[in-house]
Amino acid sequence: MRILRIGVTLFCGCALLLAKQPITMGDLLKIARVTEVQVAPDGGMAVYGVQTIHTEAAAAPSGDPNYSYRVNLWSIDLRSPNAKPVQLTYGERSDGGLAISPDGRHLAFVRADSKKRPQVWVMSLTGPGEPRMVTDLENGATGPKWRHDSQALLVASAVPVGKLPGKPEFSLERPGRDWWDFDRNKKDEAEKGSPDGDLREIRDWLEHNAERNDPSDITRIGFLAELSLNNELRETELYRVDLGAEPKTVKLTDNFRSHEGAQYSPTGDRILFAADPNGKEHPDRAEGKSAIWVTNADGTQERPLLADAGYSFFQPQFTADGKHVIVLGVRTDAQGYRQTMIGRCDADGSHLMWLTNDGEPGVQHVEVDANGQLYFNQNYHGGQRLMRLSADGKESAVVDAPAGVPVFGIGGGKVVYSQVSVANPNELFVGGRQLTALNEEWLKDKEISLPEEHWITRPDGMRVQYWVMKPTHAGAGQKYPWVMDMHGGPSAMWGPGEFSMWHEFQLFCSFGYGVVYGNPRGSSAYGYEFQHANYKDWGDGPMADVMATLDDAIAKDSMIDADRLFLTGGSYAGYLTAWMVGHTDRFKAAAALRGVYDLATFFGEGNAYRLVPEEFGGYPWEPETRQLLERESPLTYVANIKTPLMIIHGSSDNRTGIVQGEMLFRALKQMNRPVEYIRYPGAGHEITRSGAPAQRMDHMLRIVEFFERYADNKRPAPKVPVTTTTDAAVQKTGVQ
């Protein structure tokens, strides 16, 4: 088992040169990324967030290092091509939700602290001075938006329904009970009711216990959060913060409606937001249904502006002249597959017209500039391209695939964006000019494996895109083991412009494995028809696409050893991994991560349960649907699995539910099949993307180590060995 490798040096004349090294596991700790960006209205500067992983050495010789995520804020002068980034905030915290004031003099942002609820802070952009906290709301504050005069902020806070006056129009959904049939908001906390009192006092006593989650009283269909149970239902309410020497917070809304994405009109007299169309349906039932609302600036006269039962609308914003409203919208007839579109209507909600269509790849985010031009990003053919839509309706690409543009900001005629590429996982750009060097310093001595793009056409006419990456420093004429790495979703997308897999792909290559990855039917980035092609067909159709891309790669690349193929994937791709090893023995070993293996139980166990009716057309208790779910569940074919399998799950993963992995493991163990089960304490579904760094590293290395057991050690060692020595750059992750 060759996992530890020793670095080498090469002599060239009199100089001692260190050859470029492949990516190592520890390099994960060095990757920095831009989380968001805002551009000043005059285009003179940009402010952006940078996420890094901070490493603290172990406190004792026998201890382990401590790792933590940080998001600090930086600024850069856009007027000078030689300007250097300037750090604005420091420390072990996460700053975000950026908003530059219309006069360009101040920055509002949200500061998240693990010990406190997030609050809104403001700092000067024109002179020295520390940020100051301008909200102190009991339930925290988020989403700051400036009023046109730069004298006030609009902020949001998620308030428990028990703290709101009155009674909701929607049902409590608690059998035989009604809202507030106990004494809420007691003046004296000692008034806990009594187990020996009358019915009202007993209810008070039971409610007191439930408030401490001992026990949890569950009445909501959406009872699962990501890591725990969903507690009391909350509604997003709006507040105005009047700035001055002593900031003053004024509550604007106080009802049982969530006010999402709120912002002022250009003249500050109205507020736009997205909310449930009527407020009469329980929010859990109304999820995925949204209309655009408007209220007066003081919070009075809330009224629908744009509502249509056939569409869900969100992300509203006024054009600079206030004459139109730009929205994102999606058809509600098949939301799991329909593509998000850009719409425009008059300021009173009339004359809605769609500027993009449902057949095109969906829009992720849209911004409108002072001249009425729209900028938006969308997943497209393995990248996330940034597009411009002119006032006369002409589309043009600002940044095209295969690069990725996850975040961008506009102002003063400038477009500033972060870009993901194979050569560098994340940097900030303006007009094609690179502004930052977040990853360049540690990457300069690294050898990067570059993907080769391919397309195949399936028998039904579907065109499937995929990529091949060779092992780092692979030798000509040699054969290597290959990993088929698959994405989840199922409507996700991978490609050279996708950030989350950058390190994993490179690490596989550094260990001497090649990688094939692609986008089988059901993936986003190719439009409605392609995404809808896996409806009621999670197994056979996508598997056939995956295997066809693998076979095409083998036919094209003589380096691929067809006798040493490996398979892995997470979430939906954990499902597909288990499905595939239940239908083929072509892989030497496989790793199924965070997957769903029994679709009928998934409906009750995972918080993504809506995928069952959306993607299979019904519910587990309906005979026809039950038959379909059993046919499409990997657990149904577990007796066919003979491929060595590693199953990985987080102990707090409520997206797919921990019983899914337990059932698959126990079934295989009962049959004495080669299987190993890894469980991470406290980890949720996002373990490989935003989980604890130490767990992320352990997770990846366990997959590599498992595959190494079955790789037969036939492949030659890379010409330049991989080093696993932790260097100073790992211990001190700075931003260049």
C-alpha cells in the first residue's frame, strides 16, 4: 500500500531546483475562496469576503491541531491597475451579507459569531475606524439593504411565531389543539404551569417542557433541519435601522408572513419582498410557492404585487429608474426540473414578460445596473458562465464555460467576479484582469492535472458531456487505475468550472489514479429536457450514461486500465454508486457516500423527502408508486453486490438520514460481503464541502486507502513522488 511518498530534488547545473509536486491532502487547508463581492456605486472599489481555514497547533504534544473556517473582508481600489487588496476585518469569525451605501462611504455587513446570534455592523470605507454593531435584535439580524439616502438600513430577523402578536391564518396542524390554548409569553418564568393543575395548567407545564426540547413536540411535516430537529416555526420580519450617533431600530412588520429578499425602492418609499402567495397555508406546505409583495416604507399596506399560481417568484429588485421590477421565477408544475428564468414587470406588477425561457439552463442570480442591463450567472456545460442581457434583449457572455463564476457584483459600469478554473480554484477578476492572488503562492510549486473534454451521443439522442483527468506525472505507455467519480443532486453539475471537487479530483490524480467525471441525464446545465430525462428513472438511465462515458474514455485513452476501475459518489451519487455495484461487477472497489438506498423509507427519514413525489410522481403508500420506489431502490438489489464497498455517512445527516447507510451496511454484512462503514460524529450532509476540516481530510483519505487495498500495486510510481510533509504554509494560511 503506497500512500506515503518522499519528495525529491533535481540538480540543474549548479542550482538545486525543487520539482513541482502533485496536490497533497494538506493542500486542502490552503485553499481560499471568495464568498461574495460588492462594487461601489461609482465603480471605484470592490469589497469582498475571503474564506480560509485557520490552523492552530496542538496545545499539547499528544494533541491534534485545531482547524476553523474564517471569512474576513477585503477591499481593492478598482481605479488603479496596480492596487493591492487591503484587509478590512480580522479574527475567527464569518463576515458576509455585504452592502455598500449609495454614497459609497460605508459598508454594512453581517457578523456571525458562534457564541452569539448574527448582527449587522457598519464600517467606514473612507477613513480609519473600527466597525460598529448597529443592531442588537434578540433573534439576530441579516440581509442589510441601504435606503437611497444612505441614512438607514433595512434588515431582517427570523422571529419565532410565539413572539408575534395575534394568531396565524394557517393551521397549527396539531390534532385537537389550536394556537395559544396555553399561556404564552409569561411575565414570570416561574409560571410553568402544574402537572397537578387543571387542563390549562397542565398544558402550560407540558409547553414549558417542550420549550426546553424535553421532549420535542413535533407537529410539522418539515420537522428535520440539516443537523437536528426543526424547532419552533419562525417568520422573517423587517426592521429599519436609523443610523446616527446612537442607531435606532424600528420594527416594520409584525405578522405571520416571511419577508424574503427585501429591499427599498429607488426613492425609499416602498419595500419589495418575496413571500407565500396568501399566508393561509402552513409554511411547510407552501414551500416552493412564492409571490412578490410590496409594502409602504413604514411597513403598512402589505399587498401582493406579482402572483401567479403557475409560477413561483423570488429575488425581486427595482430597476434604477423605479419603472420596472426584475424577478427570478420558475414554473410550479415540475419544480424539480423547471429552469429558473428572469422576468420583468412594470412597477405595479403588470405586463410581466420573461427575458429567458424555461428550456434554457436556469439562472442562479441576477443583478441590474444603472442603465437597465442585466447580469446573471447560470450553470452551463460544466461551468458557471456570467452573461449580460442588454436593454434591447441581446445576450452576450462576460465569462463563458468552462470557467465558473459563483459570485459577482456590479457598479459604476464595472463587473467584478470570482472565477473557478482548473489552474486555480478561486481568484477575483474585473474585466478579465486578475485582482487577487489568493491561491497563487502555494500553487506555483504544484503540478495540476488538466481535464480533457468529451461528448458522446446516446441511443435516444441525448448528448452527454464528460471529462478525463490523467494521473499526475503519468508515464507514457503505462496503464493506471481509474476512478469514476459521480455528482449528486441528482440535478447538480460538475465540470472544470465547479469549485467543490477541485481538490478531490487533483488528489486522486496525485495518488496515481486517473479520473473520469461527467453529467449524466438528470444533471443541470443542459436545460429542461435533459434534466427531466431521469424522471422515474434514477437508476438504469443515469447508470447507462455513466458507463457509456467510461467505455468511451477507455476506448480513447490507452492509459486507462480497464481491469482496475473504481467508483465513488456522494448523496444522489451515493445512491447511484450502490445501484451500479448492484448491477455490474466491473469495479474493483467502490465508496458510497451520504447516499439514499431505500427510497420508501427516505420519504420519512430525510429532509429532502420532497424528491420522492417530485421525481417519482407519488408517495410510498400508493401501490403503483411503492412498486416504482422498490424497483428504483439500490437496497432491492443488495444481494447482487459483490464489489468491495465502503459506506460513509455523518451521524447528524438529516438530508438523507443515517438509517440509509445502516440498512445497506447491515444487509451486506449479514451476507458476509466485503463492506466497511464509516460514521462521522456531528457531521451533516455537507461534510465534504463545509464540514470540519479534519473530518474532510479523513473522509478523502479513507476512500483513497480503501481503493489502494484493491489497486494491486501494479502501477509505476509517479515520476515525481508526492510528499505528505506538513509545511509552514499549512500551519499559517494567509491571504496573499
